[in-house]
Amino acid sequence: MLRESAQARFEAPGVLSDAARASRDGRNAVERKAVSRVRREIAAMPASLVVQLALWPDEIAAWARGETIPESLVYNMLARRKPYQRVRERLADRLEVPVLVLAHLIDARRPLPSSKRDLPLDSVSSAGAAPIDWGAPPYPLHRDGTNPIERRAVRAVERELASMPASAVVGLALWPGTLAEWSREQRLKASVVWATLAGSPSERVRSELARRLDVTLRDLDDLIAADRRAPSALRADDLPNDERSARAEDDEKGEHPSTPSSSLGAASSATDSASSGAAAAASVRPASSPTRAPRGPEGGQPRPQRPEEPPAADPRQLDLPL
């Protein structure tokens, strides 16, 4: 029955049947391309994208709101427009790294993406430089992909890609290109592209995007139609045996402890939304993300909640769905 449903789905172009839905496992051709791209290009990616990947399934915007910090201020800090030392310290604490490690990610020179390394500008690349010793600051001002935050981001993608939206997976596979750039090249409405990746089929978008990704139409359809896996922070089978047992006991007692701070955070898994186009372009975002209680200065009383400000325009040069 399942085989017949799957066959019917692909025999009817433009129809992504719910009857054939399966769960993603990270082995789809587009997912493998995305993982390969991140492994190869992590040193060339902007600090904002690296931090967002490292935080998954949490998000930068949710963290900023929990800390009562304007979102635009955090993005300006990650883009090296302003130092904002106190914000760096708080974000480093969230990432569980020394502030000098975060400063290196932000301030150090990025190499060019591999697709552009035949240009004259590659003479400023850090290729051939000695490996960075992360136990001996100050660190040299070039990135080589070994920064602890970069390594955490790669691990998060390897482990969690099946829980990320299809638009995010495609955006990573296209990097340093973007879905918005590709849409303009193909003279397609961005809203149609995003809706297609959210499950509303467009035959032209599907065929052209599969060609751009160099995958089969079935591979792209599988990525879009399959159910996203829950982030590992929510999956009991990924916990150590002792912690799994403790949680089972707590469930029996009706207690629900919070996720340990050593994890990447916890968030509800949700399906893509076609209306999330512009918002999804800012970051890899689950439908909801955990927020932490605002901290007071030097461990004092919590800060009073300020009225939430509307999200500012994303100052980053990215247009990925990340």
C-alpha cells in the first residue's frame, strides 16, 4: 500500500501526497549536499550563520528576546559593526565558550568560498597557515574552520539537518548562493519558491530547483514531503541511559525538568509555513523556541520586562533561509 501511494505521488506531477509521507533521516541527496557544503565552507560563512547553526533548534532572535536585547543589536554585533562587549559576553555564555573564542569568530578574516578561490583576492586567504592553538590566546586573526563554535555548528548540521526546514536545507546546499538570488535569476516570485518548499507544489519551481541542485526531482520531492524529525533535544532515545531513566521517572511523577544547558536547546518541531517567506529568510527557525528568563546585572534581580519591540530589518548580507 505504501509503495502504491508513493508511486501514485510521483506519477502525478505537482502533487505532494500526504499518503506517501515518510520521516526524514538526513540521507536525502539534498541533505547530503548541505552537510558537505557546511563541512567545506564553514570557515567562509558569516558569524551570524555559524552561530545560528550552532544554536539550533534555538534561534538568535529568541535568545535576544530572552535576554531583553534588541535583535538588531545582536546582528550588528555579529556583523562586526559594533563591538557590544557585554552582548558578546552573554552570547559566549549561551554558547558555552570563552568570549575570546566568540570574538575570534566575529573579528577574524574569513576565507573566500571555495567557488571563488581562483580569484586574485584569494591571495589574502589563510590557506597554508599553521593550525590555531585554541589553548593559547590571543588567536591569529584568520578563520580555518577549527573555531569551537564552527565545529559545534558542523556537528549540529550533521546531527540535526533532518529536523531543519526544507528551505534551510536547500539554502545551505546552495551556499554561497541564495534562494532569493536563484529566484531572481529564474524570474520567479520568491513567495512561490518558498511556498513550494513548504509543500505547495509548483511544477516549474520543482524542476528548475532540482536541476540547480543537481538532484533528481524525486529527491527534492522527498525532502519537501517527508516529515521533519524532532530535534535531538526533544528525543528521549538520544539521551544517555541514566538521564533517560530519570526523565521516565519524572514523567511518572508528573514532573518535567528542563533540558540541560549542555544541549543545543529545545524547541517544538513544526512544519514549514508558506507565509513565513521573509521571516524565514532571517534564520533557521522552528515554530517556537525556548527563552530564558532575563538576567540582572552581575547575577542580581531579574531585569524588568520591556515591551517587545517589532523585529528590525536583518542587517546581515545573508538572504538564506537561515
